[in-house]
Amino acid sequence: MKIAVLPGDGIGPEIVAQAVRVLNALGQKFDLEEAPVGGAAYDVAGHPLPPATLELAKKADAILFGAVGDWKYDALARELRPEQAILGLRKHLELFANFRPAICYPELTAASSLKPEIIGGLDILIVRELNGDIYFGQPRGIRTSELPLFKGAREGFDTMHYSEPEVERIGHVAFEAARKRGKKICSVDKANVLESSQLWREVMIRISQEYPDVELSHMYVDNAAMQLVKAPKAFDVVVTGNLFGDILSDEAAMLTGSIGMLPSASLDKNNKGLYEPSHGSAPDIAGKGIANPLATILSAAMMLRYSLGMPAEADRIEKAVQKVLAQGLRTADIYTEGTQKVSTVQMGDAVVAALS
Ligand code: IPM
Ligand code: MG
């Protein structure tokens, strides 16, 4: 099994290093190959996604990704900014289905900013479309405005669109996922305002007929943002477009107390995937040894389950993570009084030790 390891920027290298240790401790033979990505790649190769890194990602069976981005690259032209690496990988590899589970571990209920009764036992799955929408829509750019009131002024513009096949393929992935869970799916859109959302909703209703065992509901995105903090446990699977999914998945992640706990998978139609923590590169804490490696370690578990066909090993990692939480070990982001604060490496040590 060939795994492309792309640590990236900020805390990326620190957290990926711990996930790699955990993989190596499973006693299986993995062929791990590392390559630079994001700002780190720009520094050494002049591009956030150099051809060699893209080639490695293409030929690997799965990709373990850290995080990209740092303020020091803010002045670069858009096509050279670190974020282009992850957007480029998603697009080039057709990773259109993004799974972002938001699970509240019982031990971490107190770390959430919401009341325990609202988030205790939370287990929802956001399925975000990742290849379309306003993220990639053309035309886009900065031009001279033709609006009568603002004629001649500079104007930025983007295009939001979804074709029927794009909605169908993410819809099927989400319905299949709901089938394996609580059999409820909420499609989030803005059909009261947007044409693309109206088509999205039509397609979701159409394909729902193939899944009579799954209950489909619809929600406007503003209401979904509200319901997520009001009654998050009412959701099971949420399926939504690229932009709404970006926003709602951060919100859902934070409900659980720490975005440092949540893994994610971005899959193509054959379940080849890129696995990364749901959080970003956190340059403010990079190099301090305090980042939480658990989201990346859990992403490695997701990789074993979804792309590498090794569910037993995935279980072992997830159980080990639960064990270290039960032991009271916490990185700074999930620390609460009465628990034991540990570093990034100590957390990795503990997970490795809990594997056996
Ligand atoms: C995410 C991130 C990315 C996105 C950025 C880094 C381009 O926020 O994975 O959610 O907007 O998709
Ligand atoms: Mg995001």
C-alpha cells in the first residue's frame, strides 16, 4: 500500500509525524513517501503543488495530508498561495465527496462551549461537495463594473453553479452514507434565493426515490447554521454544496469542543482518498509542540477504513484514541481542569502505547 504523506505548513509536520508513528506501529507494511505541499512546497519548488507532489498523490493508494497556509504567504498571487495546493489536489484527483464527521466524545463534553445536554452524544456527518460550486465556477475575476450606480468602479465577481450530474453523484454518496447510519439526510441549500440551489433540491428529491429507507428533509443554509447550535442532535447526515459545507463543517466541528479532534476524508468515485484533519495549519502555535495530533491520527484511521480496506486496523486506532482520552490525557485545546495536559509528541506516544 502506497501512502503519499504531505505534511504541509504550520502545525502540519508535527501532527502528521504522530500519525505516521501510529501507522508504523500497526505492524503492517506501508510504503510511505513524503513530499512538500503548500507554502513549504512554494519555498523549495516555487509552487504550492509542484508536479512531483501531484504525481506522487496520483500514483498513491491514499494521501495523508496535514494542513497548508501561513500568513507569510498572504502577499503571493492567488495561484501561488498555499490553499491552491489542497484545491488543486481535490480538483486534479476528482475528490468530490468530503466526509466531515462531528462527534462529541463523552470525555470532552465539557470542552464544548455549548451545554452538555445539547451536545452530549453528538454524532453527525457532514457530506460536502468538493469539486464544484462558487469555488471553481467560471467566469470569475476583477473587472470594471457596469452597474449604473457604480459604473467604472472595480468589481470582484464569482460564479456559483451546479450541474445535475454533480448533484447526483454527491447525493448518492450521501444517501449511501445515511443508509449505514441513522437513515436521515438533510439537504442544505438556499433554494429561496439561488437558482443553483433550486436545481440542487430538485435533484435531491429525484434521487431520494431510490432510497425509500432514508428520510430526506431540506433546510435553508441560514436556518441550518441556527439549528446546528440549537439542536444539533436532530441531524444525522447533512449533504450540501462546497461553500455552504465549508462554513457549516467548521461550525459543526466546533460544537464538539475541539476542531483538533475531527478527521476528514475526501474521496473520488473509487474511494481513493485524501485524509486530513478538519482544522487548519494554526501557524500561531506551530513549532511549540502543543498541537493536538488526534484529528490527524483519526484521519489515518479513516484512510485505513475507506481507501485501504483495513477496518480492523482502523478500529484499533480509534479504540486507542478513546483509551488515551479515558486516561485523562489532553492537549491544550481540549484541556479542562482535572485532566493531564500533554504535548503533541506525548499524545502520539500515548496512542502508540494504547494500540497494543
Ligand atoms: C477547508 C478549508 C479550505 C476550503 C481552504 C484551505 C481552501 O477551509 O478544507 O475547509 O475552503 O475548502
Ligand atoms: Mg474550511
